[in-house]
Amino acid sequence: MPSLQAHGLGDVTSRADAAFQSGTPLPPALLRRRSEPEELPFQLSSELADAPAMIGQERAAEAVEFALKMRRKGYNVYALGPSGTGRHSLVEDLLRRRAASESTPPYMCYVKNFAHPQ
């Protein structure tokens, strides 16, 4: 992959650090990096591996993992946070992974059909 120097950005990290330390505004070239499609080591995004978990939610994932290890009645998981932050997706993903690695429980669930009781 061509270096940032090839794009005329020089050593972006040290230039950005120097600008930050001195309190001077960053030049526009340091605010965004352009990538040419031919520089990328893949053709389609479907070729990429899935992200390991929700980015930035390591503590939340650890808390849910800890909760899933509680093997007694009376323990629940409560996920709090603003709407659209992925709470449901995180918990569901961790539950699905855990369920896939365990045997199917021997429980059966009976649902009464109140409209047509037998």
C-alpha cells in the first residue's frame, strides 16, 4: 500500500501531534485521508472478517459474559443506554454465541391456546 508520503502528507502522525501540542489548527490535508480503491487488499466488503464485537463496548460485553455465567435462578441482565446504541444487538449476539456452544436444554414450553382450550 502506498505510504502517506506518496500522497504528499509527509509523516501525518508527527505533524498532527506537533499541531496538537502547539495548539495550532490542523491543515485540511490532515483532517481526512483519501484511499484509492486499488490500494485496498479486497474487492468487496463481504470479503472482510466480521468485527470481533461492538467497538468500544468491551466493559459491557464483559458484564454480559459475567452475567451469563450465573447459573442460578433469580439473575437477570439489564442493559441501559440511549436508543440506537446496540444494547439489544450486543446481548443477543452474546446469547446466541453462548447458546451455540451449549447443548439444547431438556425443557419444554407448553402454551395454552385460550381461543380453543382442549
